[in-house]
Amino acid sequence: MSSKFSEWLNERFLEWEQQQGKRQTVSAFARYLDVPQSSLSSWMAGAYVPSGENLLVLASKLGTEIYDTLGVLRPPIADPDIIYIASVWKELSENDRSELLATIKRKLPSS
């Protein structure tokens, strides 16, 4: 499983590098993905696979096909915006979380 994922992730790196128009480092890719460089290197080498929050972060940047590649269940909601919100939720202040929820509640029709 990790070999298949490692190959997939290395392909995503090459595609991203090509989009940048010049050679890039794994460190730059890690910054783009917002994951630790050491973790990314381990995943790319096939030593480990991401899980939990790192999986959400990667899915928000690289797409939900990551779940199929890893052979794990997709979250019930595969919308990239929802995945992104879930991946950064703990970084939001309590006030920002409350404001976001209040905004959503204001926009939803009353039941």
C-alpha cells in the first residue's frame, strides 16, 4: 500500500513542479502542502502513509483520489472546501470558529 501511495505522491510532486515552471525541492512542496517536510519525505519514500489531519490537509491540496490510492474510506463529504475547513479548524481561534458558524447559520433557511 505505501509503495502505491509513494508512487502516486511522487507523481503529484512532479506535476506540481511542472506547474511551477522550474525544478523545486521537497521542502517547497511540503510548504505548499502545509505538512512537515520530514513527514512528506517519509511518505514519498514509502516508509509511512499519512493519516488523520495530515490526510485531510493532503486531500484539500491534492484531491480526494488520495483516499482511493491509500485504500481508505473517503470522508462522508468529499467537497474540497469542507475538507479544507476541517483541516484548519483547530488552528482557528474560538472567536473565528464562532463567527464562521454564525455566518453559516445566518445563511441557512430556518427549519
